[in-house]
Amino acid sequence: MRPARPPGRHMARSLARGWAIPVGLLLAHLAGVGPWGAAQAQSPSLAATSPAATPGAAKTAAPNPAVPRMGPPRTMAPSGVDPDPAFTAYQRGRYRTALDLAVSRANAQGDPVSMTLAAELLSQGYGVRQNPTVAREWYEAAAAKGNPDALFTLGAILMASPSAANKDQAVDFFRRAAENGNARAAYNLGLVYLQGQVAPKEPAIAAEWFKRGAESDQPDALYALATLYRDGNGVPQDPVESARLLQRASEIGNDVATTELAIVVFNGTGVPKDEERAAALFRKAALQGNAIAQNRYARILSAGRGAPKDVIAAASWHLAAKAQKLDDPMLDKLVASLTPEQRAQAQTRIKPWTPAPAY
């Protein structure tokens, strides 16, 4: 069985795959910062949510009309200390209270984590209407104090800019964020050096940044590094190490890594060959919605290799993958060979979680 080549090996597929998509949008999306939303009306209380002062704040391009979601700040209080009230309110969904508390602490103490939380709330419109302009001011204030999450988010914003100077600054922000422990920034730097559009193409440097992300269990970095070891790109070819990294990425929920791991297990590349284990891995990723896994699992079920032969289930998984624009003429023939009743059964099985195309 060949390595997975989803509309993914040449299109961006959640990891270090695919480079047809403009690198700026690729980096912002793949880093897990979430969707870009349209700017909305300004906050009714801007004075209360702007930084009191931002000495030394990063001077960057004009505010982007949309700010990527970076997720909540990771640390609000040292271990063993009561959680910060603003973050507690955030976790409980009391966003307006969280914003007021974060702004108060940021203004009174110059706390960069509170600044970052305020920026997140404003950028996403939690508790108030979205205000990317003021959110960016808070991100810049936090970044000026070295906050890695703020540096990462500003890097993602700048990388989406058409300006080459902004992209260069984005790389600098990613580097500073990664050096301060942001694993997603390390992963993005790996992409930068693997792609070679924003910085020189240096697979060995890309591998070093992916290693940093992988050390923190960043799932995309684990998968990306696994592909480099698989191909001998920037690192010595090592199928055993590649399989180990895929295993870890799979354990923490990366469905693309699970799919690739299933393929190497099916083929016995770097691990003992085990078709039953491969089938179970394909099923795991298929249930997560991975189209390649759905296709491969359908083929396994159609052939009865690693799992009992079940043509109706095979047709069902094929229809699921086909609904995601992944075609397979061989499985089309299998579906065509079914009776109308069998086709109906196949389509019924996938209705609860994915639309089936009409036949």
C-alpha cells in the first residue's frame, strides 16, 4: 500500500504537506490558529479595552481586518498558585467579566498574559463585539514584553500580508515565540524553511524547528518530522524513527498521522507488518473524518485483508470519502455492483455523520 497522497500531498493538508496554497494563508491556517472572520462593528467601550500604555510595542503594518484565533493563553498562574480570576472567568464562559478583569490587571500590572487574553477576547468577539484593531494593540503590547502566544499570533497576521517585509518580520516573530516555548511557532518556522518562499529552502533547518515542536508534542510538528525521516529530507532516512513519530502524533489525535501510520503498519515499513492493526488504525482515522483513511479502509473491507470482508461497509466508507471529493474508480465499480437495497444500506450507515453523494 502506497503512502497517503491525499488531495493533500500537493494541497495543504494540516501538516507539512502541500505547498500550492499561498504560504501566508497556509501558515496561519496550519498552525492551528483557526478561521479568519470578517471584522465587525467596534466595541462600545474602546477606552476600557485599549492598553494604558505600550512602550516599545512592535510597530507593524496596519491592522489586519481579521485576526486569527490563537486559543486561550496557556499559563495564567504558576503551578500551585490559585488560577487567575480572568482566566477562571474565561473558562466558565463569562467573557465580559474575563475581559474586564484582564484589562484591569494588564493596565495595573503590565501583565503580558492578561494582555494576550484581552486580545483573544476582542479578536474573537467574546463578551464584546470583535475589534481586531484594539485586539492587535494588545497583542503588540504583550509581544513587546516577550509573550510567546502574542508573538506567534502577530507572526501569523503578518505572514498573511502580501508585503515581503511583513513576512520577514513574521519569521522573526515566529522565531522569538519558538525560542520562548511556543511549539506552534516552531512548527511554522519548519514550514517556512521547508517551503523556501519566505526564507531560503533549508530542509535541515526545517527539521530542527520541527524537532523543537515535536519535543513539546505539537502534533503537526511530529507528523512533519516523521515525513522528513520517511523521505530522508533534511535528516537521514530512518523508517523506524518515522514510525515512532507517527505513533506519537496518532496517540495525540492527528488523523493524518494515524492514516500514514496505518500505511506503514500495513506495509511493514519500520514496524512489523500487521494488517489487522493497520485496519484498526484506518478505521480510527476514518471515524475522525479523514478521507484517505476512509478510502483505504473501504479497500480493506472490500478485499477482506485485516478485517472481515464486508462490501456494504466498504461501499459506505467509499461514499464517505467520495463526499469529500476523493474518487476511486475501483470502488465506484463495487458500489455499482450492489443491489438497490444494498446501496441504500450503505448510504444509511453514513447519514448520521456525512452526506452521501447521489448515485
